Amino acid sequence: MDTTTESVKPPRDTWGSKLAFVLAAAGSAIGLGNIWGFPTVAGQNGGAAFLVVYLMAVVFIGAPVMLAELIIGRRTQRNPVGAFRALSRPGSRWVWVGGLGVLTGVIILSFYSVIAGWTLAYIFKTAIGTFEHGADTAAIFGDVAGNPWTAIGWHLAFMILTVGVVIGGVRDGIERWTKVLMPALFVLLALLVFRAVTLSGAPAGLHFYLNPDFSKINVRVVLAAIGQAFFSLSLGMGAMITYGSYVSKKDDLVSDALFVTGFDTLIAFMAGLIIFPTLFHAGLEPGTGGPGMVFVVLTSLLGSIPPAPYGGIIFGTGFFLLLAIAALTSSVSLLEVAAAWLIDERNVSRHKAAIWLGALSFVIGIPSALANGAVGWLSRLPGLGTDFLTFLFTVFGQYSLVIGSLFISLFIGWVWGTRNADVEVRANNGKFPLGRTWNFLIRFVAPVAIVAILASLLLP
Ligand code: PHE
């Protein structure tokens, strides 16, 4: 039964322990997508109605695709391009799915680094006590993101950090950060939830977030929910294929996939519990404010954390520091996909691959850095009405991941086959809990749901 020993491959770096892999995968998943992306997209798409669709998308589509990517990764021990090449017939077009993933990773990284750059700036802003009670947090955001030099400078700083970690390689670079970060982030978030839900005005925010108005669900809400789920879970572009490629055969992939999916979703849910009560407390409209919304809203909480002003300073600095590290463990996975491709397929050294790709992504990110006030037409694209960063987020952070995930589910469900997948899952102890459910979800539910939603977009 065991067909998993492919002995001709050179020895490959693997994670130091099971826990290290799970934490690194969680580190990839948990990032700006949870704390910045989720509340922003949920606010724009009706709050509670979005939450319901989002949770369904995570359970029925996200979790199965997560397992699918881990299976492909561990089975082939390759980057996404190499993985599709290894599992399909020679000359097959399936490698393009891997190629799309590589491209998508570099482009997502370009704007991801811009937002993460704001986070870096906010570490210092909070530390010097900028956000005292009653501070004009929107104006402060405008100062950081609207100034071309600070926006590009912090974007560059974050990109350099990302490149640095990727050069360090999988074990030394990525593992070290995530072990301490995840629990600490969780604790700080829990405290912020507590602060937010005890504000005056919180009930209205909780109502918006937790009381679904099902009439608000439409095709765009569903697509946004699916796209956001893939973005938040790091799916559809091969990040989990790449991380899965470093997993040892002894690991239980099913429990890994479930843990990462569950933890990621919990963090996003908590971010909503912080943002929406605070938003209503401050009398702001959900769904407006664009990419800066979360920064404006979160910092308005800091002035009211006792004892003033130190509570807000300590808390805020800690929070943005952790958020920046969470973003870093995600951005590293975005860059690692393309880097692994250059290293495995083109024989480029890790050093060179990381630097060149980071430089490319930095340059692609410059318009996004200028799209929040610095340059007028980038901040409001003619004909589209959104800013350039939001535009890239929608096209690459959502559509491209949805399409990538569709192909991954079709590939594993119908081309390479769930029977092979089954063998890979059972490689450690012969068991595949929820195997039949997964089979059904990955072959039918995920592809049909995605195709249906994409097709209905094309209808008038
Ligand atoms: N999941 C990451 C986040 O939520 C972003 C990401 C998307 C990382 C796709 C890798 C691949 O911040």
C-alpha cells in the first residue's frame, strides 16, 4: 500500500518538529488577512450575513482545499510548479496552475508589504503616545499612508525583513518566530475583545456583526466570502503546497489542516469582535473607509485603556508589534512560494532568489503604497472608483486564489485522484479520519460551488 518512498530526491529541509510545522502553517495563515482583511471585507458586505457565508465557506471549501494542498506538498516535496509537474503527465498544462500561484504570491506580497509597512509605522506611533484620548486617528492614518516617502519607506523596510527571513531558510528563518508569536497574539486579542465589547455602543456593533440579515446575501457577498476565506487561509496559490513539502511523513495531515483552519478562523472572528463594537462606539459607518479603516478604528480604542496614557501605549505598541510579526510570518510564505520555485526549478541560490523576488515585489508595490492619498488617481482609479491597493487585493487576493483553488480541487479530485491522496494521508498511521467527507467535498462541493459563483458573476 505504501507508494510514498521517492528515494531519488536530494534530502530536503524539514520542520524541526510536528508542532513547528503546525505553527508555521498557522503563521502563514494568520496575518493581515485576519485582522485587517476580514473586518474590512465583512464591513463592506453586510456584517453578520457575511460572517455566516464566510464560516460555511471555511468549513465546506477552505478546510478541504487546505488538506488538498498539504497532501500535494508532502507527496511531491516540491514547490507548486514542480509539484504539478511531478503529479501530471509530461508536458501537461497543469503546471500553469503552479505558475499562476507563483505570480499571485509575488503580487499579493507587493501590496501586503505596504499594509504591513503601516503596521511597522504604527509600532512607533503608538510607542510615543500619539493615540491619546480623542486623537484624530483618521488624520494620523492620513499622515502615514498619504505621505509618499513614509509609505514607500515602510514598505521597503518590511520587504527587507521578509527577504531576510526567507534567506534564513525554512528551519531557522520561519520556525523561530512563530512559536512565541501565536500564543502572545491570541492573548492580546482576547484582551482587546474584552475592551471593545464593554464600550458604550458595543451592542449595536455586535448586532451588526452577529445578527444576520439574510436578505443581504447575494452573489457578490458569497464570492467575497469565499475569496476572503482563501486569502485568510493562504490557499489557492500553493503556499500550503510549499509548506506541506517540508512536512515529515510521520505527521497527521488531517489534524494539521483542521487545526490551522480552526485557529485562523478564530482569530478572524475575534478581530471582528474588536472592530465592529469599536466602530459603532465611534459612530462610524461600516463598509466605508477602505484599507485604512482597521487602523483608524483600532487606534481609537487605545486612548480608553487604563491607566491613561500608559495603558494605551503599552498595549498599542505590543499589539502592532505582534501584528507586524504575524504579517511577517505570512509574507514569508508568500515569498517562499516563488523562491522555492526558483531554487528547485531554476537552480538559483536561496540568497539570490529571495533578493531578486523581493526587489521585484517591492517595485510592483509602489503604486499600492501611493494609493492611499499620496497620488490622487491611484487612490481613486478612474472608472473603478476604488484605490489601486483594493483593486489588486480583489483581483489577486481574491479572484486569483478562487481560481487557483478551483484548479487544485479539480486536479486532486479528478486528475491525480483521491485514491492517490488517500495513500498519502495514510502514510503515517494508516488512518484517514473524515476521508469520505473530504472526498465528497473536494470532488463535488468545492468545484461546483466555485464554478457556480463565478458563472453567476458573468450573468447580467
Ligand atoms: N493568509 C495570509 C493572511 O491572512 C495572507 C496569505 C495569502 C499568505 C495567501 C499566503 C498566501 O494574512
